[in-house]
Amino acid sequence: MTESTLETSGRNGLDERDPQNSAVPPRSSRGHRFTSYDVRAFEVPGGREEDWRFTPMKRLRGLHDGSAEATGSLDVEVSGDSAVKVETVDRSDERLGTAGAPADRIAAQAWSSFTEATVVTIPKDTQAAGPVTVTVHGPGQDRIAYGHLQIRAEPLSEAVVVLDYRGSGIIGDNIEMIAEDSAQLSVVTIHDFADDATQVSSEHAYLGKDAVFRHFAASLGGDLVRVNTKVTFGDRGGDADVLGVYFADSGQHLEHRLLMDHAQPNCRSNVTYKGALQGDSARSVWIGDVLIQAAAEGTETFELNRNLVLTEGARADSVPNLEIETGEIAGAGHASAIGRFDDDQLFYLQARGIPYDQARRLVVRGFFGELLQKITVDEVRERLEAAIDKELAAVGA
Amino acid sequence: MATLEIKDLHAEVETEEGSKEILTGVNLTVRSGEIHAFMGPNGSGKSTLAYAIAGHPKYNVTSGSVLLDGEEVLEMSVDERARAGLFLAMQYPVEVPGVSMSNFLRSAATATRGEAPQVRHWVKEVKQAMSDLEIDESFSERSVNEGFSGGEKKRHEILQLDLLKPKFAILDETDSGLDVDALRVVSDGINRYTESGDKGVLLITHYTRILKHIKPDYVHVFVKGQVAESGGPELADELEESGYVRFTEKKEAAAQS
């Protein structure tokens, strides 16, 4: 059941472009990706492919090989400023798929399998008062559901959207985040599932001229969470900050794959993800791809990933990748680091009388603090701070 | 009246070539009200002694004892040692990104005093201590030691000393890397700490320069992991004149015989 608590309207979107149904031929580049809306266009991945080599395929629960037929549905609730339009539409709605085509088999499977989509529209020139909250409940333990959500900020509009995943189940979904010309769209996505949940999510962000897009991802719960986030700059002057935090516990696999696709001049992107891992077989993967195409002169981009491995037995993989096809850029850089928990920092705090647990909490909070401070919704920031404290308390040590 | 007794302390450090003994039997007693200058050539193990007493995990105490008023310090965790009244001003204070100086100071004061200081008094106290050490107020909102110059870090170590008022302070080359003005400011801070007369100081230094500002009651010369000679302030004068040669040679001669 898909339902929404806001009044819906039948207004159609402004964007009349057809979804590209033609497949783009694959290339060897990581940036230029094969995409298709047709699941059959993708081979079933075996796990050795570049795209899948970090993912434990068995724990995908069949999302990747066509065996996972929908046995449940997502429960979507939207609340917030009544000026924001919320619609439940069927697959024939022409607005769907405009932000980008699926780039892997699970995204295409989700695209082929969803029955209803939620479209959240911030109307032109509207500033949404307070955050718009989209709560998505999983279909329940061992049930499978496919979803589709589109968040569209029309020209000159402003909104902060909190996308809050909860509950359990096996979920494949596509999320479109569209900031039209001069819109300012912030989306905070919280993957806070129950321990047994599996989610493979593909996020497609599309920025119009001079659009400002802020994205913050927080991955906390779930057995396996894999999120692909692609940012497409549709015109000049787009500005994207894509930030994220993750905290992987024993047995968890949290994977974030980013692609900043600069095809237009004078756009800016900044990617910063920080993760902490603790416990046996806690696993995180961060792939940060930036593609600066020949036309994208004046691009400014930076990407950063930092990982804090708190205990033995946890593993973080971090792969930044920058492809530049023009020399006329304003700046491009990347950095990645995986660090052990710093004994010297702990020692320093403890040497001033601060007990071990509190010292550890201070160091980890400090590590994430720089990013969490950028979340403008107080409740969300406090919730994430509390969640991190709870994760730390859980291991005790 | 408190006593810090170090008895036949042996400690080693793990290196790539295996563990290496650095402290080879240290004996030293510091009572409250006393300032002990602890001098020695580079590599003699002065910092190792400081870290071993504070409990840094890198240093492994193999035998001996450190007693604070009869209580075995070596059995305490690092934070317990600090709460028992020991303080180490570090030669290379650690940066802790994302933790503000004010949060850190307040957490430390709460831990060592056993209760959170009252906000109004605390703010005044910190302000005064910062101004005494000529530290700009803006530092309280900066991350602990992050991007501080060497001199700024040292001032902040002494700021913590003045606020936490431990029974015993081990100052590990607090004078190194300071210019003349900063050395005066930092020395004044240490003298403010000891002026109550019930504090004990182990002042580790390579040079005699800081002893113009801080008058030691005792001077120890530390060579190859143990105290080679102890005396009064006149021993520091001798070191100023002739350096460590007499002590290092004596040590080598003893080793050869």
C-alpha cells in the first residue's frame, strides 16, 4: 500500500522530456556508464564485475538475478508544508524516469517492477516551510518490495526533504531528485532499517541551470545497504554538495557509490563521506567517481572519504576515481583515508581524566561532527548524533 | 602532603626490531611542594619515563613501581591516574579534530573534580586562565590543538595544568620550541600552579634555560634510562657550564668495566 497524508493534485510536471529508452553503448570508462530502463539489457551479475566486486551477492536476496518477485509493498507517508504536492501515480506517468536511467541490473529491476510511484513536487517559486518528511516503511521481514520516488523542486523553489527509511524487508528502489532551474533542494536520506533488511537503492539527481542541490546520506541499519548516487548536471551553474555518514556494525555491509557527472560548464560538486566501522566483519565500501566531460569547462570538484576502523575485524574499502576530459577546469581533487582508531587521541583525553567510553565518544563525535553540523534540521541532526552514541555504547568495549 | 615514589622502574617500547628496554631502573621521590628538574641528553629516556607514569599504551612497564600516596599507579587506567592527581604536559600534544577546546576542558574538569563545575564560575575561571597565558578567547571554539603552533600547544598544556590543579605535574620539555616571550608566559603559568605550595613538579628538560624562570629544589641527571646523579640547583649550573659529557662518559666507563 502506498499512501500519503498530504492532499494530492493531478498537476503534471514541467519536464516533458521523454525517458531515454535507447540503451547507451557501454564503454570502458567508469564515468560513462551503460544505462537502460530494460532489466533484460543487463546481464545477471556474478560478483566479479567492477560494479559488483565489493558486494556480497548472496546477501542481495535475489534482487540482482530476477528471482526476487515482489511479495509486499512499501508504505510511504509524506508530511510537511501543505504547499508541497504529493501524488501517487502509476508507472505510465511521463514524469517518471526523467532524472536518469538505471545503470545497473537491480535499478533496472526496480524500474521494471514498481507498480506505484510517489511524486513530491515543490511548486515553482515556493519555499517549503519546515522539512518535508517522506517516511518509507519496508514491506516486513523477508518480504520483497520495489519502489519509486520522485522529488521535484520546480524553478526557484526551496525545500528540505527528509527521506526516512525504516522497518524491514528486501527493497529495490529508484529515487529521483530533481532541482530545476535556480531551485534549492536539500535531501537528507536516512537508511535506518532493522538488522535483517536489505536495500539496494539508486538515486538519480538532476540539476537544472544554477540549481543548488544538497544531499546528506546517513546509513545506520540493515544487513546490506547499497546506494548508488548519480548527480547529473543538466545545465550551467549547478552546485551539488553530496555528503554522507555511515556506521557499520558487526556483520553489516554498507556500500555507497557516487558518480558526479559533469557534462556542463561551470558546475561545482563536493563529495564528502565519513564512516566508522566496528565489530567482526563490519564492512563498508565507498566508490567515488567523478567524470568531467570535455564540455564541462570551469568545473570545480572535490571528493573525500574518511573511514575510522574502531575494532579489529572490520574492513573499509575506499576507491576515489577522477576522469577528466578537459584541461579547462577550475579545480579537481580527491582524497581517501582509512584510519585505525587513534590511540594517541584517546590517550590524550584520558590523560586529562576523561573516562575511556566518554573519550571514545568525543573522538567519534568529533570525527562525524564536521558533517553533522551541516544538517539544518535539528531533529534529524540530534537523531543521528544519538544514533552514533548508541552504536558506540552497543559495542561497549 | 602527597608523595610520588618511583621505585626501580623498568620499561620497554615496541620497535620494529623487537622490544627495547628504555628505562633501566628509575628511583625518584617527589613530595608536594617540591620542584624536581629532570635533565638528560636526548635519547636518555626522559619522555619514556613521563609516558610510562601517565600510562601510554606504547610503553610497557616490565618491573618496578610508581606509588602515589602509597597507591600503585601502574595498576590504574590512564584516566584513573589523571583523576588520582597526576598530570602530564606533553611534548607533542595531540590534535583531536571536531572536539572543541571548551568542551574538552569542561569534560576534563568534570572528570577530575568529580562534578561538573558551575557554568558561571567555570566561564570566569577559564577566561582568567586564558588571559593569564595570553591565549586569545577564540581558541576555546577551536578543535583541541588542531592547527595550533608549537607554542600555542604548550600554552594550552599549561592552561589545562592551571585549571585541573593536579597533585603532581610531569612537564615533558614544555620549554622546547618556545621563544623568549612564550617561555616567560609558560613559566609564569607553571609558577602560578605551584604557588599554593602543595604541588609537586617533575620538570623534564634538556636545557637549563627554563630554570632561570622556575627554581628547582632538586636536579637529577638522567642517563641511559636511570638517574645518574642527583643534587641541588648547583648541578644545573654545572650542566650549563660543561654539558652532559661527564655523566655520559661515566656511564660508558661503568658499562665497560
